[in-house]
Amino acid sequence: MHAAAKVIASELGGEFPRDVVELQKLPGIGRYTAGAIASIAFDQRAPILEANTIRLLSRLIGYRDNPMKAAGQRFALADG
């Protein structure tokens, strides 16, 4: 978070990014954290699923591969 704060202060003129994609460009900010920031701080629709929910949904729809890998994430996003 400290590294992200430095980037915001030095490169973004102190302006906190509001977009999930831009938030993920900050050091230490991954997809989950970016979605949480966007949804809580900026009232944006940024769905966040934690690992147990992803596994449960995968079982319900019969997805047989690892839902945590990139292919599984693309599959989930394509259907959503």
C-alpha cells in the first residue's frame, strides 16, 4: 500500500484512480483489492468473488477445470 501511495502522490498528482483497471496498475493492488476499492469507495459495480464462492459456483455449473486459473476466470467472465 505504501508503494501504491507513492505512485499516486508522485505520478498521479495525488488523484486516486477510480477505475478497476487503473487501480490494478498500482503496486500491491490486485483484482480483488481493486474491485473492493472501486465498489466501496466509488460506488461502482465491481463484482468480487472469494475462493470458496468460486469453487461452489464451479461445482454448481459443472466446470471441471481449476476455476482459480486464468482459463477458469475467463470462463466465469464470459458467462457473466
